[in-house]
Amino acid sequence: MAMPISLSVTEHVADVRLDRADKMNALDPAMFAAIADAIATLADTAGLRAVVLSGEGSAFCAGLDMVSMASGLGVGPGGGQDLGARTHGDANIFQHIAWGWRTLAVPVIAAVHGVAFGGGFQIMAGADIRIAHPATRMSIMEIKWGLVPDMGGIALWRTLVRDDVLRELTYTGREFSGEEAARLGFVTRLADDPLTEAMALAREIAGKSPDAVRGAKLLYNFAADGDGPQILAHETEEQMALLGSVNQIEAVTANMEKRVPDFRG
């Protein structure tokens, strides 16, 4: 049986691809499990500095595979799924495959093309940075099935897009383009070849001090919920841990000597 996810790591950068191309990378039980396993693998990967997340074939992710839902993935009465179970920290399995990317210590860059509907749109939101083709079709689609977004999207979108815009798109399920998504704030930037752009950006990030990048991600994650004094305190803690460290000294030395830095870890 073909694996629904491919994962490789080259020069500190992980290349993760949703790989159900014949189903537009729609989410079935095997895909949920594979994404959760990939996140766990990456969390334990030594020397990792950045992750690129993309989809094989014609789409990033078309959302839930409704055939699989009808045959047992469904939730609610008779669905057999306990949404209340916090199986992955603060999240259930469905939330974890989107929120889990945010919990990784290193930056995650999503390269998005084709379609990103429903659950796929929420997975995209879990990335730190999102690069999309202008013609990508996107939708907060859950209202079509009489549901609310329940894969972490609301917790992730709140730092990206205005509340009233989120409400309109959630209440209607309206489809919009990557171009509009960039204007609204869902997408970081547009590219005709999102995967190539994402890989180039990941390699650039991998060339920076891994300690500083990890510290910056931790601070931005905290900023979504922390108040001013808490954020200031966390900034100070991170900076004190970095000052005088091996990689911080190497960053200064390499800049002074006008050479490429050789970071550890």
C-alpha cells in the first residue's frame, strides 16, 4: 500500500508532501495518521531547521474525503470519533494535523496550489509562512456539510485575518482565489511555482542561527495569547539564553569576517 505522506530531510530542511494525488490529497483515516506521524518524526529529528509542506499532483489538499467519512471517519452520532479526547496535548487528532505544525520548534512553510478546501485550508494555516499560486482555489468549506471549522483553523486564523472577514467566509463557505487570500492575509505571498519558492526560503532560513530562529518562533507563538508584560519577559528570557552562546558568537564572527556562518545543531 502506498504511503499517503512522503518525508525526506536534506541539509537541515524537511520536504513533506501529502501524497494521495489521485484523491487531490483528500483526508482519510490513513492520511490523518500519517500527518500526525510526520509531525512526531519531525519533532524528534536532530539538526532540523525548516520544513516545507506541500501536496503532490493537482492540489494541496481538497479537505475531507467524504467517502471515508461516510464509512467511519464521520463524527457525531454514530460516527465513532471522540472529539473530546485530547490525544495530542491540547488537541484532538483532527486539530493536531493543522495545529501540530505550529508546535514544531522550527519554521514550517506551506507551498499551496490547486485547491485548499476545508481541512486542507486549516492545515495550510498551521504553517508559519504560506506561499500560494495566485489561481489556488480556497474555501472555509465546513458550512457546506452543516459543520463548523474544527481542525484548529479558528485558533490559527485569528492572528492573520480580520474577525468580520473570517465570519463572512465561514458563514457562507464562499470560494476565493490565492490572490484574494493574499490580500486578506491568509497567504504570505504568491508565486507561480510555490514549491520552488518555499524550498528556497527554507534553505535561506536554514542558513541562519538555528537557536535564534527557534527562539523567534517560540516568541511569535506565545504572542498570540500573551499580554504585553508577558511577551516582554519572554523576549528577555530568549535573548539572555542566546547572548554569548556558540551560535550567537558564530553569527557575529562570520559577519565580521564576511563569510558564511557554520552553525551547530
